[in-house]
Amino acid sequence: MIRFLMKTNTSITVLGAGVSGLTTGIVLAENGYDVQIITKDLPHETTSAVAAAIWFPYEAYPEDKVSRWSSESFQVFEQLAKISESGVSFILFTAYLDTFEKPWWLEALPESHLLNDWEKSPVNEHHRGYKMNVPLMETPIYLKYLLRRFLIAGGDVSQKEINRLAELNSDQLIINCTGLGARYLFDDKHVFPIQGQVLKVEPDADISGISTEYPMGEHGDEMAYIIPRRDCIVLGGSARKHEFTMTPDEELTERIIKYCASFQPKIEGLNVLETTVGLRPGRSEIRVEKDPHLPVIHNYGHGGAGYTVSWGCAHEVLNILQNDLG
């Protein structure tokens, strides 16, 4: 097991500038570390930029750790919502389940933010809805805020593709926030793509946020979710595991509109502004740990919960580093 014999002013390299890389960079830089981010894609080019970006633990495991990280992140988002330029706000959001069992993620939600635990579904009277007040991150604004905050904290960003660890300075500690890239850079075949397709339609004040915690239609990897933003409404979606293609599926687009309109019929009349496809970094368990053989702390495999666990995972990285130094 490698021990990090480092001082607070030792240089740290974070790989990746998605929400995980930026957040981790901020936490480390604001705690006195000299941090640089090296990234192939700038924040607005990453998978994080096309995410729905609402606080909701989705396709992320193990449940106990995800619950803790989600709870810690929620507390940070409550503070960020007080900063207008952060792009963080709170919206009403109803998650519909096809079971009467309480979902595990309720433990991470503050009681005061659960408004109703028996919301009637407009689609199926046997389905139960949980109406909540949860954080929403407007991705273009929020990612710019994170980048600016990282730079203000003294961080540095370099755009460069890293294909081998040998290309990096051997004296530096590496924080691996490469997401799906860990499959190649660290040969982790346990990380896999979860392809997600979303639509952006014109905004409408009458539309509220919802999601289904069960498959829609005949496809086991399609669901409905509606995320209202200031400049658009995000409609989804899909979660196709082990699918690498980035080309939008026109038939899926039509099904997404149909799924979402079954909950809120007005959706069908809204103009589609854009269709995007992203690859979530899936893994049987999120990996936040020290590498046993390399001077690396890993932070990847967040599935569909990258934003939701971002601050909790970043502080976990800090704790690993500080405990090792202690």
C-alpha cells in the first residue's frame, strides 16, 4: 500500500474537469493544496454539461455511501442556492414509484424538504409519488461558477489528453476524476457507459418536475423525467448500459415526449430545441479510495448521480488525503 508522504503545499493533479473534477479541485485548493486540473475536455464539453443536474441519487451504489455523500452534498447546495451566480436553486420535484416500499434515498433527503409522501400519480392510481423540494443545478451557469471558484482558490487548468500515466509528473499526487475514461487510463473494466438521451424543449411556467423510478413502455431502460430550468425544460430519458454510441435516436425522442406528456399533456405542444446524448460513468460501486499500487486517489463511477454526490465525494477525497498525511 502506497503512503502519500506529502506536505500541504505539495502539488496535486486532478484528471478531469467534469463536476467531480471541478468540485474536488475546489475542496482541495480551498484547503491549502496546490492543485492543477488536466483535462481532455473543458467543463462545457464534458458529460456533466448535458446532465439533467438535479439532486437525486440515480444509478449509483453502494446505497449507504451514496446516501451519506448525497446528504453532505445537499447541505452544500442549500448554501450555494443563496448565491445567485452559482446557478443553484430549489424546485418542486415528484418521484413516482411502482411500489409502496419507501426508497432508500429518502434517508439522504432532509425531512423538511419532503412535502408529500403519497402524491397521486396521474398515470397509474397504484403508483406512489414523493413530492420534494430539491436542488437544481443550471449546468452552464453552475459549471462556470465551479471553474471560476477553482481559479480564485489558486487552481490552474490545462487542456491536454492523457493517454498514459507516464505522461504525468511522477512527483505529483493524482486525483482520478476521469469518469468513463478510467476504463482506459486505469484499465478498469468495471466502469461502463450508461447512455442517456435527453431533449430540451421551450420553457413553460406550468410544467413541474417529475421522474419515474420504474421503466416506461416496453423498454426496460427508458423512463420519464421532466426537469424545468430557466431557459428550457429537460425531458428524459434512457439508461442504456454498455451502449457507447452518441447518436440521438429519433424514435426514442418520440417516446420520451410521449412518456412525459402522459404526466403533463402540455409537454406535447412544446417546441424541441435540442436533443443530446451523454455517457454516464456506470460502475457496480462508486470508487472513492486510495489506489493500492499508485500515488492516486480515485473518484469516479458516479452513474447518474454525479452532481448529487459531488461535494460528499470531494470531501471524502480530502479526508483520505488528510488521514494519510496524519
